[in-house]
Amino acid sequence: MRTRSRAGHRNVLLYAPSEADANVLYATHFFCPDPFIFIRTNKGKRIYVMSDLEIDRARRTSNADRVLSLSHYTRAAGMRYGKRLHPADVMAVVLRDLRIRSVIVPESFPSGVTDRLRDRGIAVRVVRDPFFAERLRKTPAEAGAIRGTMRAAEKGLQAAVDVLRKSVIRNGWVVHRDRRLTAEALREVIEGAVFACGCIATHTIVAHGAQGCDPHQAGSGPIRAHQPVILDVFPRSTRTGYYADITRTLVKGKAPDRVKDMYDAVLAGQRLGLRMLRHGARTAPIHRTILDFFAGRGFETGRMGGRMQGFFHATGHGVGLDLHEPPRIAINDLVLAEGMVVTVEPGLYYHPTGGIRIEDTVMVTRRGIRNLTRFPKFLEID
């Protein structure tokens, strides 16, 4: 059963480039780099207002019931409001022509446009996120799109593993083709392999040693042997717009005992979390159970040495047309439902040892999960 949209049977107004706004892309399935006007009437009719540049393509390839000319309505707005037009002036003319006097918009809708529309006599109600609540529960087609992006992410990870396997250790450094291997070079390998699969990965994390203590540190410079390297890859498909997210932690050489203990704890903690996921499960107990498990293994969380250490981020987050979307698995009061796609990514971070994080993207089912991730989990590479 699909979650009912907050938009319901009301007039919906969106205005953004679909390539950058997940709500617009979800509503239209039409990639456009520039902002355009989308209206869904309370009868369910989808109406686009497109520039001359995009109008023919929209009429040919989009899911619109009607595609209107932006040029036509800009001229009409100019006659009504004068030459110094605001986008809201055009919207107001379109809405009046469609006999629409009230609309709902998402929280991300430009506030300046909202104010101007109200000045033009259009009632605007801002609806809190998630605007399209049905985005929380993925259809089989959406899950398939995420799985396809995951295959590309795994190709990127495999390319990195191949480079590490071909590398040698000299004087404590990882050396590839007679040069010290850098985070930047390894990132380029990952992102190139992902791109070859029709996806784009940006800001890929290759955080080694102490850099891994900051979970979103991208990583830089030469990589030392015998230290953990966090590889976090989160590409987006250029075809579907859906993301995937995966993290593995690797050591080129022999991992110190402390790193091995951290890795074993994180791997066991992730398995524990994965076993707890199912339809109807609450998020807070999942996160708290992993925190308590780590503490029981001697890995406490808190401020130490002037910084947060241990496990201090969420257990996971939703994945879809946004990389980070609801639900968030943390100390909150959310209930998981069948069809939700989430990450499970516990981690441990202790300075200066470094960080360990393991992440899979999974789909919640009635009795558990369907793991959309295939990439194996191992620590050391000889």
C-alpha cells in the first residue's frame, strides 16, 4: 500500500530545475537544467509551462497532460503587470487562466515567489516535508533504479581495490606505478569507473589515517600503508536520477590490532542493525542498540581530546532521488515501513588511529530487508 501524498487532491505548484530538485523530478520524470513551472491540478492533470528552448522536447517526451508556452504567458504578464516581471507574475497569470486560486508548495519553494504570488491574489500554503510522502516507500521500479546505481558504485569500489592490490609498500607508503598513491588519484579511479557506467560520483570520500576521523572528510595526499582508508561512494544515475550509497574500509598491508578490533566491532554492529530492520521497526531502538553494543565492546562515544569520538552520527538515512532523504535512523521517533530504502552505516572514529565505516543500502520488507548491495566486506589487502 502506497503512502498517501501530503499533496493529496490539491493544486500543486512547483518551480525549480528538475535536475537539481528531487520533488520536481519525482513529479515529472523530466530532466531540465533550468527552472520551469509545474502544476498538478486537484483533478490530477499535469501541466508544464516551458520556454521555447524546451517546449517541443517536453511535449514529445514528458508525462505532461498539457505543455503551455512560457513566452505566451510572459507576454500576457507583461501586459498586465508591466515590463519588470517577476517569475511569480507569470505564474499568477497561468494560474488565473486555469481558474486556480490556491496552491500548495514544498518548503523548498522560493519564499520570494511565495510572497509575490500572495500579493497577486493567489493563496499559497507551504507544506512541510516530505511533500510527496509516497517518496518514502519505493516502488519496484525505483528500487531497481537504485540497484542499478549501486552496481556502478561497486564498479568504482572494485577499481579502487584493483589499484590497491597492484600497489606495493615502500618505506611505509602505498606506491602505484612507482609513485606514492594519493587520495586524489584513487578518487579519480573510482569516479572514472562510475562515470563509465552512466553515473556521476562527486566528492567521493577517500579518507585515510587520521583524516577518517571526520566522517565527511574527502581525503587528500599520499596514503600510508597499514592504516585504514574509508572509501565512501555515492553516485547518481544520469538516466534515472536515483542515488546509491556504499562505504567500505580497507587497509593496504597489515592492520594494527586496534584497527582490527574496531573493524570487527563495526561489522558486527552493522549486522546487528541489519537484523533489526523490518516493517514496523522503530528507528531509535536500532540506533541505541548499536551504540550500546559498541560501548559493551569498549568503544565509548563522547567528547575526548577536544573532539567527538566513537559513534557520533546516525545509523542510516533514506536514499532515492536525494542522497540523504527521510527516514533517518537515529535517536528519533520514526517507524520503518515496507518499501523504504535506507543505508545502514555504523562507524567508529578515534583520533589519531582513524575511522572505520561499513555501509550497505537496503530495502525494508515485511520480515526484514532486501540488500541492494553486493560488494564483499573485508579489511586487509596484501
